[in-house]
Amino acid sequence: MKILVITGSPHKHGTSAVLAENFINGAEEAGHEVCRFDSAFMNIHSCIACEKCHNTNTGCAFKDDMEKINPELISADMVVFITPIYYYGMTSQIRAVIDRFYANDALLHGNKKTALMVTMADDVKKTAAGAVASFEGMADFLGWEIVGTIIGVDCGDIPSLEKTDYREKSYNFGKNI
Ligand SMILES: Cc1cc2nc3c(=O)[nH]c(=O)nc-3n(C[C@H](O)[C@H](O)[C@H](O)COP(=O)(O)O)c2cc1C
């Protein structure tokens, strides 16, 4: 399977990066092809709802790093979103990528698997409810099959993460897709 991983953290070596690395290791060991984009280190403009993408055949008004993501996104069999929770939602960096899916709605509908993996400081999964609802709504709208969700509570920093089993859970998730 061709798997696209999109991360949302500005921490190169943060808690969600640990989940991403372990998931990718497991998936690659299982024989999947993985492509990763770190949205926080890319130049991706917010959608401005100009509708140029839907009203013309010339695509998005912004010719930025979404042009690197789009071909991988369109051809992926599975799209995995890995982000910390910021104020009860996904980070603005990964949200910007998702909003820009708008330009390719028609090409993205159907026939993909998807998963969400998050980390956060809080110790209750309810804190991720907004991110999960947004993810589930998007998957439903695009007709993607949700194959996994990892909600990493008590993961405010690396020492806290190391006291949990999310490293192993992420690896096993990748290995067993
Ligand atoms: C702007 C900001 C908002 C945050 N909001 C929340 C929150 O609502 N709930 C929570 O449990 N943790 C929150 N956190 C903590 C992060 O989710 C947590 O530190 C996470 O491990 C960071 O992941 P990273 O190391 O991959 O960047 C917030 C952190 C920042 C910087």
C-alpha cells in the first residue's frame, strides 16, 4: 500500500514525531511504501475561499508546497494525520493542509483508508474530541475508511511519552495495517 503521512507539529523531535517515526518503521517493515510531509516545515498558505480552484481549471491560487503534497495525496491508498492537540483541536499547520484539500475534492473522494494519531498533555481522551470529530467528518465527506485512531494522553513531552506504550502502539499499528 502507498501511505502518505502528514504531520502537524513544529517540534522536529517532539512527541507526535515519535509516533510518526514508529508508525512509519512498522509500516515499512510490513512492506508498505511511505511518504511523509511535515506541514510545519513547509510553505503552505491558508485557503482564502477565493473559489478559483472550483471556478476555473487552473487549480489553487497559491502555487506553494501543496504542489509537492497533492500528487502524493491523490495517489495514496492511505492518508495518516499525526499531530499534537493545540487548544482542543489539530494544529493550524496541519489544518492548513486539510483545508487545501478543497482544491482537489473531486479527485480525493473515495477509495482510501485513513487514520488519526495525536499527542497531548492532558490525561483524558475527551480533550481530543474536537480533532476526532473534525477527522471523522472529513473522512465521511471524502468517503475514506477510518482504519485506526491513536489518542495519546499524558504525552506533554518526551519523558511523559516514554512512560506510556504509545511508541509501541504506533509501531504495531503500522506493522499490522
Ligand atoms: C499552543 C499549544 C496549545 C496546546 N493545547 C493543548 C490542549 O488543548 N490540550 C492538551 O492536552 N495539550 C495541549 N498542548 C500540549 C501539546 O499537545 C503537547 O505538549 C504535545 O506533546 C506536543 O506535541 P509535539 O511535541 O509533537 O509538538 C498545547 C501546546 C501548545 C504549544
